[in-house]
Amino acid sequence: MTAYALTTETPRDEPSKIADIVVPAMGAEESDTTLTDGATSELLLGAGAQDDCAAFRLTGDQILVAGTDYIRGPKFSLYEKGFLNNYDIGWYLAGANISDVAAMGAMPLGLLSVVRYPKDLPDSDFSDLIEGIRDGARSAGALNVGGDIGSAERIILSASAFGVVEPANILTRTSARPGQLICVTGPTGLAGSAMKLANAGEDLHDAKYAALLGKWKRVTPRVTHGRIFAVNPAVSAGIDTSDGLKGAIETLAHASGVSAVIDADMLPIEDSVRQAAQHLTCDVLDLVFGDSVDFELVVTVDAEAVDALVADCTEAGLDLHVIGRIDSGSGAVLRRGEETFDLPGAAWRHA
């Protein structure tokens, strides 16, 4: 993280914040993206231009995908407990939004961020927020190209992420087909375990919880996974696990009008999640399937092509796990041996 020298203890006004903190933090902005069909996108005006909007030049046949998400800023329980700082929640804002772009198989282009802050917020805290957003976006191959800043009664963060994908390659929630296999890009339940342990009074600064807390501190959108999936015609449907694995599977099955059967023995489970389940005296699968913002991807792939897809991910240094199959019918169940059960855990429900 770059440190910027601030010469006054009095928080700067909005124009000064933009000129002295935001623009220097963004640096020289250059972005030139080329899709597999030759379509290109080039950033013409970014945050440094301080114009009314960011501007990209798009050429060729491509689909623009865009999504927006608000986060609670300091109302994050882990922030209030001192486990996340301003840089962390800035990074989280970028990663959470770009994850939706990755889930559709798109290449991220940019992020528009809204940062509202109390007037007495120290410039150093504001700078940490901006740098977190910047670094979170850059780590996923995108730029924070503009947005809005202004005062509010507390820190309020929102963003919109956008990217581009070939028309034939977009992944949606409605495209799962009976006979396909269900894959996930990595273990789930880590972020939810961190939250539950913190609420139980555990000190997440302990090194044994590093993997769990890291899911909150450094959200990693599965962009490379998403592009591997997008260019493979055997992959049809995709969704991220921002509402938990249970929520992702049930949403995908409902949207596609199919049923999902998950094999309990095939689920990837982190040792740290097993340890959290022991400490919390709960079934580990309640954590694996529950309301955990791990930002992994769930996709469906033709059965005959899954080995080649796993090999492509392995070659790129990425994980991919087959966890079940798509059948006709409706709903989602967990299979253990010859028996089936409702998926365990509680999916996130937006109020």
C-alpha cells in the first residue's frame, strides 16, 4: 500500500480530497482489453481526468455486463470489532462487485465507487479507503475509473463494476442443463466461519484464523476461472457464492428450472472450517453451505468435458472441484450414500 504524506490535521474538503488524495492514488490509468473474437475496449477518460463520466472506446462485437452492490462500511461487524480496517473494507467493496462480473465470464474493465464519509474523518483514513478500493480493483485486472465522494453521517460505500464478454460466451444463471456436472472453484464457509467465531468472542487476529479472516480482508474475484469457463462451450451456467454455497446452488437450480444433487463426499472443505465447526459445536456442512461471502464460482459443465476443464484450471494453477450433478425436476438436495437431504446451512437473505 502506498503511503501519501498529509500535511494538516484538519480534514480536507471534497475538492482537495479529490485533487490531493484520489487523483494521485489512481496514478496513470491505462487499460486496453482484447477479447478472443478481436473486440477491444480502451479507457479514454478515467478518474484522473476529473470529467463528468469515465469513457471507454469499444470496438467489435461484445456484451457489456454491469452490476452494483452496496456494503455497510463501518457497520461491518468485523470492522466494529477491530478485525478489518479502512483499507480492508475498501478492498472488499471492489472485490465484491467485480466478483459478479467474473461470474458471467467477463473481463473486468472498471469500477465506479461511491464513498460517503463523516466530515471529521481523518484524511489518512480516507486515503486508506481509496487505496483499498484502488488495489482491490487492480488485483482483479480493473481500474477505479470514477464515481462520487461526499459527506454523510458515517462511512457508506457502494460501487458498480462492469466488464465485457464475447456474445457467445456469457454465463448466466438460467443455462444449467440436466446431465451436466456442478463444479465449484474452491472451498466455501471460510468467511462465515470467521463471522461466527468473532460473534462467539474469538480473537481473529490469532494466526490460526488467518485463512478465515483473509476471505474478508482480501476478496479475490475468480476472474481467471471465469474466463476459462467463458471460452469453453461445455460450460453453460455460472453464479458466485456471495450469498453462500446453498444460496448459489438453489438460485441456479431455480433459475434454470432444474434440480441439483450435491455429493457430500465430493465437497472441498478447509481444515480451518472443520476446526471452526468443532469450536462452534456445529455440523461442518452448516458452515460450508451457509451464508458465507467466499466469492467462489459455481458452474455447470457437460459431463464428458469436465476432465479437460479441470486440466485447464490445473494448468493455470487453479483449483476446480466437481461436487454434484444437474437433474431434471426442481430443487436442490444433498446426497450422503443412498440418502438425500435438504441442503444444510442457511443462505443469506436480503432484508
